[in-house]
Amino acid sequence: MKVAAIVPAYNEEKTIAGVVEILLASPSIQQVIVVSDGSTDSTAEVAEQLGAQVVKLSHNLGKGGALLAGVRQTDAEYVMFIDADLIGLREDHIESMLAPIRSGEAEATLGVFKKGRGATDLAQKIAPGLSGQRVIKTSLVALVKHMDISRFGVEMALNRLLEEQKVKWAAVELPELSHVMKEEKLGFWKGFRARLKMYMEILAYLIKN
């Protein structure tokens, strides 16, 4: 099966290389698409230099819009959504997310951090459905309601889709994987405000849909 990895990225020049390099080296990934979501740093340039296909959005659409822009660039049967700020991504993580689909055990997978860092592990234990690491059939993505304007609500939109379409899915543990938290990227108060904004976008999507 053909799999395309789609990486939505907004100002992730510090971490994008580590993610893209692993995806490009994976024999299970046939296409790597980085969507620079209105980035003002060198995210797009770094990804291009490594050999990824890059989609440059002129302004920030939010995560949902960025993922959709990436999906529109592929004819792969499955898409793997991968966050651009991951720390410790390895080939075995990729294989773990694909294994239940290859075996027929599931039609979609959701990756959950385990034994990465305490704060990110805890966040995913509390709300595993908000994970940005997923594999899903490309044809299903077109059925997501208002994905282009869902912003961070896209994770809930995808969860709802799996439920509505009765898609059999599996949660997959991703050991020793984590991501850079907003407070680390932006400083405590600015990062805290960004986190609140993220939760508000998730709540707004749930209320409207």
C-alpha cells in the first residue's frame, strides 16, 4: 500500500529536520509532504533541502487546513499525519503505526506517547484522542466536516469521523517519543496563552459541529 506522510508545520525550523529525515529514510513511506503553514522562519527551506515535498501556505490556516492542503497533494491510499515538533521519532514508531493496518486488525491507528517525557505522557493519558500521530485511509479524510477551518479541532474531527463511519481503529504506543511543548517554544506565558487558544479552537469545533 502507498503511504504518504503529511507534516503540518508552523515555525518548526528547530525540529523539522529530525522528523523529515526519519520519514524520508523509511521504506514504508513513499511520499513526505511538509506543509509550511504560514511559517516565517526557515521551516520550508530546511524541509526542501532534505528532499521533502513542501507546500508553502501564504498565511496560517491552522492545523486542519494545513493537513487538508497536504492531503490534496497525494494519491496515496493511506496518509500518516505526523507532528513537526516531535523529539525522538524512530523507524519503529512508523512501523508500529502501520502494523495493525497491514495485518487487517484495524483500518486506522492513533499513536500515543509512552515513556517519553512526563508532561507529554501525562497529557496523552488524559486526552489520547488529541494525538497528532495517526494513520488513516486517504478517502476518509474527504468526509471530515469543515476540516479546512477546524484548526486544532481537527483531532476531534478525525475522532468523530472514525465513530460515525464505524472505522475500526487501534491505539499504538510510541515509546520514548515526545514533543516540544508550547511553553518551551514560546516561553511560559506566551506558550500558556497559545495552549489556551488551542483548547478554545478544539472546543469551538465541538460546539459548532
